[in-house]
Amino acid sequence: MKNFPKALTQKLQLREQNNALRKLPIANNLIDFASNDYLGFANSEEIFNHTHQYLLENNIKINGATGSRLISGNHNLYGITEDYIAKFHQSETALIFNSGYDANVGFFSSVPQRNDIILYDELCHASIRDGIQMSNAKSYKFDHNDYNHLEKLIINQLEARNAKPDAFYIVTESVFSMDGDAPNLEELAILCEKHKCYLVIDEAHALGVFGDSGEGLIQYQGLQNKIFARIMTFGKGLGCHGAAILGSHKLKNYLVNFARSFIYTTGLSPHSVATILTAYQHLESQKEAIQKLKSNIQFFNQVKLQMGLKPLFVYSKSAIQCAIIPGNEKVKAIANQLQENGFDVKAILSPTVPEGQERLRFCLHSYNSEKEISEVLKLLSTFVF
């Protein structure tokens, strides 16, 4: 069909006018400061070979799951892997979803009920917000990492209602994907205990980065027993695909029965689940990559301070480092200059981030060298000053 709806054409034209039209990038051989493959697991030949060997040794020669996990797709590897993940993260249970997006949409669309309240950080990921929009619960955002504002919202909701909400769900991320900063999780946990709220944390960008074995920021701070649910995503630090929701046996049972993004989809293939298991085993056995990543984060922060670049950057001790350069046109131009000099650094444009908060997003990895870090920051300083 040659015709295309006029309203859709106008929306595309508006994106183009604002220099914000998204396009699929072409694969390149530039030095990687763009991917979420923090530990290099996605390109690990060792993980690839170990996964293949595991499948052969266990006579698993199936290409697909064959159906939903509730029908025919719940192959034995799921139970083995979920048990391993739960033990690794010191959780009662783990439930694997096909992606981090599916996990967040499934949780937030099904768990909070009509008489519940969801209070979420204003910078929470789109998948969290999409799930919240599908929920029957009332939802309100609080200022980024501002727990005075959060507590005021809790108190206001209690005072505004004749009956107390059945449950408050407080939602945030341990590492924010577009800023790289982290909340004060200990303070947040205390606040949730005070008001008897259920705390939900997305750990997508903390897995593989924080903790001696890359277990994430929650366990690194010893808060795992104070969290109602943790969402662990495997497409970043683990370099594969899928996600898991960690929580109690009751929560797992509830999600199996009511999370539509879990129920009404074909399960992951045995190969995908075996890759998740192998990647987790490598987190425990190969800590050199985790230590090298931590060293590179520290080195990046030292160099940006030495070069006078620190005022440009959002404060971060994670693998995500963002330099705020307002304006889609300006930040795209600098990103193009860095790419022309061999460094794959991506510009994050509005509307992905608010207008005036456009940025260069540097993702650090265990395989980046100190020379590469110094060179890319030196180039940045010449382009912005």
C-alpha cells in the first residue's frame, strides 16, 4: 500500500525538523564507548564455547522454546538457571522474562492494584513508565533522588484519602540509564520501612558493575532483604538477553498467574537460557573484568577532572558517564566529530531526554584502555572549549 496516514507523516516531519529523527545505526569498527557490554561478555568467545558445550553435554538440541512457558516452553534449563540466579542474588526466587522491557511492563501492569499508589523517580526508564501507565493504580512521580519530595507525596496521599491505600510502591533505579548516577538506597530503604512501602528497584545497569562478583548495588550495600522486588536485566553487564524479577515465592507465583508479558509470549530458547547461566557463572569465576571496569571508571573520572571537563558531566561512579551539551544539533555535531576520529560515542537527543538536557553518553568497559579514555576526553575538550 502506497498511502500512509497523514498524522503519522506529520509526526515524522516534526521529528526531522527538530533534528531528532531516529535512524538505525550501521555497524562500525570504532572504539566502543557506546554499547552496554560493560564486561565484554557479549563478545566473549569463552562464554560462547562454554554455552555450546553445556548444551551438547546435556543433549539439548532444540532451537526454540516451542511455546509459552505455561504450555510447552518451560524447558528444564529454566529451573536450573532461575535457582542459580536466586542463590547468586540472595533472593527467595527468580523468574526469567524475555527482556528487561517485558519484566518491567509485566510487573508494573499487574502487581499494583486499583487502590494502590505508585511513586516513581521522574527519571525512571521508559519500560517502567509504560508498565505504570498500564496499571490500574494511581501514580505520581517524585523529583529525581529527592526523598523529601517523596515523603511529602506519601503524606499528602495519606491525608487526601479517607481510607489508606492498600499499598504504596516506591520505584527507582540503582543506576540511571541516561545519567549514570545512583540514589541513596539506604536512605530510601529507611523511608520505605517508616511508611510501610514496597520498594522496587531496577538494577539493569548495576549488574556486573557493582559488588565483588558484579551482583549489583543492592547486595553491595547489603539491602537485599529490604527490597520487595529487584529487576535484573541481562542485556548489559551479562552481554546476553532476558531479565529476571527477584522476590518472594508469593511474588513469583503471582507473576506467573497475572503478568501478561510473561504469560502470553513464547519462552526464550534453551540456548538463550544457557547463555544466561554461563554468563552468571563467569561473573563468579572471572573477576578480573569487573576489577578492570572499576579501574577504568576511576581513571575516567580522574582524567575528566584533570582536563577541566568535570562541570560538563553528571556525577557518576558507574559505567555510564554523561556530558550535558544542550541542543540536538550541537551534541550531534560533537558526537560526529568524535566518531570521525575513531571513537563510538553516541549523542542522546530530546525527546529521549528533556529539551536542554541533551548529552554525550560515554559507556565504559573492561576492555577500554587508559590510552583510549585519555584520547577521547582530550578530543572532547578540544571540541567543547
